[in-house]
Amino acid sequence: MLSNIDYDIFQMINHLAASASVLNPLMKFLSKDAEYLFFVGVLIYWFIRTDRNRRMTFEALVAACIGLGLSGLIGHFLYRDRPFVTHTVIQLIAHPANASFPSDHALGAFVIASSIWLYRKKEGILWIILAGLIAVSRVWTGVHYPSDVIAGAVIGNLIALIVHGAFKYSARLRRIETTMIHVYEKIEHKIWAKKPDMNSSQ
């Protein structure tokens, strides 16, 4: 029953590639390349070089590593074929016929977006919207079922919350985080000294 509903929703979204084909270039971009916006965003936040941004991006990367590792395990033990393997679909992008469940793209996008939201609410909403568009695009382009991207989104959000809570409430993890950031910053300052804040001297 659930698999039938999943497929019906998949068909409804995937058929938009024919009925609303004007959006296909955008959906292709979202499905294939929009994930790189998250990498660029994380780098920008990191190199703004505030303690808050450093902790946020550190936690986002830890959460992403845990999430993608867990996704690999789930995909191995709960293997599911891609839609284009077992059905006739409108497939807009090339993709290997590997595990479909859960969606790594949705998981990775939501784990980083949620990690940002936990620190920066207004900007985080925009990242979450982008993550949602990526999730929809993976169905639109024919490479995931709706349940794949929903599972990826749920797992990503949960892991972001768990990792943030762990660093917030565990003094030991907080010390490890602080130590690793400080070690990196000592090396960074030797290569790229931070300019003094002119306002602080006034």
C-alpha cells in the first residue's frame, strides 16, 4: 500500500518534467550541482573566522560525515533499486543504478542546512528551502522515489540535532571541538594572520 502511494506520488512529480518542461534546466541544476552551493557556503562561513561560525561549520561537517556513513549502511542492508531500474520514467540526468534509499543528496543538504539553522535562524531557513528544492528535484529528474528523499531529510535533520545537542551538553565533546579548532587556527594564523579589529582599539 505504502509503496503504491510512493510510486503514485513519484509519477505525479516526475511527469512534471513533461508538463512543465520549462523548469527542467533548473531541476537538472538542483539535482546535480546545487549541492556544491552547500560546500561553498560552509567554506564562506568557516573563513569569516568567528568562533560561532567555526563551531557551526565544525558541527555541520561532523554531522554530514555521520549522516552519509549511516546512509551507506542503510543502503547496503535495505537495498532498493532506483525508479528508472524497475519503471519507465522520465530520466533527466544520468545516474548509476545503485541504492536509491535513502537519498544522499537530500540527507547531505538537510544535515548542513539544519546545522546552519541551529546557529543562524534567518539564513538557515533559506538553506532549508534550498535543501527542499534539491529533494524535490531528485524525484522530478527520475532518480529517487519520494520516500527516499523524505527519509534523507528526516535522517539529516535528526543527526544535525543530535550532533548539536551532543556538543552543547557534553563538556568533553566541547573541549575536543575547541581544541581542534584552536589547533587549526594556530596553523592558519601562521599562514594568514587575522587583521585586527579597528573598532576594538577605539
